[in-house]
Amino acid sequence: MSRRWVGHRVALLLLVVTGTLPAACTDSIVLGSVPPATFQFTNVVPLRGSRPGGWKVAQVVILLGRLSPRYSETAFCDIEVGVPEVTELKPIETPAAQQAAALAADEAARHILKRRLPTAVACDEFRTKMESIMKDPKQGDIPGTRVTPFLSQGVPQRTFP
């Protein structure tokens, strides 16, 4: 993907509800995506040897937004994504963790933004869905992943958008 395309991507995960019919009868379109570089992983537990272990995390505040003819709503969700350096099966390279986190964030946003949830509930469900996607062998395939509110101290925090 070229830098020009990345620079022009939609920067906000957003649900647009068209029409004025009740929620069950509306057409929904989810726009936007989180670039992998948003997730800047920092080692917080060093890897010792080649056995499973080590831990790295990325902290991001993600803005989820919903627009409709009736109301607009946004939620600022603090997301800490933690992955092992090495699992029982393989090492987890940072670019692979970034890609898995970005794809999981996009899919979780599509899932959450189609529902009318209070912002705190939306953030909790976003984290839960993102974690399940990252652990799923058919999607993220990173066993041991944890997606929580911010927990680790001293980790650089990013915002998106």
C-alpha cells in the first residue's frame, strides 16, 4: 500500500446509518480502518532464552464514532494490547502483532458499531471482541493475547485518529 493511499485513508472508525427507519431496518456502512503502525509495541517483560515468554504491549486510545439521522455518538476507548514474545508454537514478531492488532481492531469496530451501546459498554465489548479475534487461529492466531484497558506503566500511548 503506498504512503499516499495511507495518508488519504479515513482516519475515524465510523458507522453511518442511512435512512430514518428503526435500527432493525436501517442499512449500515462501517468506514475507516486502523493502520498497523498505530500499535507501537514496547517490551515490558524481557524474553529469557528461546522458551515461551516475554511480553510486549501497545497502548492506543481509539475513537469509535457513530453517525445517524437521529444522533451522533463517540466513544474514546483505551486499549492495551499485550502479546507474548514467544508462544509455545512460535515467536511473535512485532510487525505480525501490529498487523493482527489492526485487523482485529477493524473487525471489532464493525461488530460493535452496528449495535447501539452506551460508550463504556461499547469499549468493554470492543476489547473483548478484539481479543477473541487476535486469539482465533483462523484470524490473528496469537495465543495468549490480552486486550484490556491501560494497565502497564511507562508505555508510550498513541491515539487514533
